[in-house]
Amino acid sequence: MKKEIHPENYRPVIFFDNTSGEKFLIASTVETEETDKWTDGKEYPLFRVEISSASHPFYTGKETVVDTAGRVEKFKTRMAKAGTPKAKKEKVRKAGGTNSDTKSKDFEGASKKEKK
């Protein structure tokens, strides 16, 4: 490697994946406050990450659902209440509102009147 091209704090750092418990020793400039021992017995700075190649579904082939606040259930409930897109258009028409189809037709008609 060329000398004097890396920052001064470029050093080996242990990246700890909180999800899988895996550790990686990689050179980095990330700032850390924790330290941990590596398999070689030396102590290195420790940086915790939420997800890495050891726990990401793309690399592991396993799909995991992280649902800490019931987000999936809340979404399904909202979608059930909202109904289908056709039902929404009918509600808009019955309420006397306009949807994007009627707006575009009204605009075309207005522009034709102006040209005459």
C-alpha cells in the first residue's frame, strides 16, 4: 500500500452484528468507545451494527420479519378498512368529489373552450 494516503485513525476494528452475534475484523476509521478481544488475543476497538452480511436476508437466504410494534397487523387493519381501489372511487363519486379521471376531462374541456 502507498504510504501516507490513509487517515491517521485507519486501524483494525471489530464490527459486532447485534442480530446474529457474528464479529468481523475490518480496517476502518469509525469512531468507537468500546473495545473487545479478537481471536488472536489482541484488543481492538468494537463497533456494533444492527445488520450485516451475517444477518441480512439477501446473504443468508432466510427471510426474517422484524415486527416489534405490530406494524404488519396495523397495516393490514388499515388496508381492510380502506377497501379496494374501486370502492374508493365509488365513495368519491357518491360524495360529490372528483377523482383524477374527471379532473383531466374537465381540464381538457376548459382548454378547448378557451381556444374558441
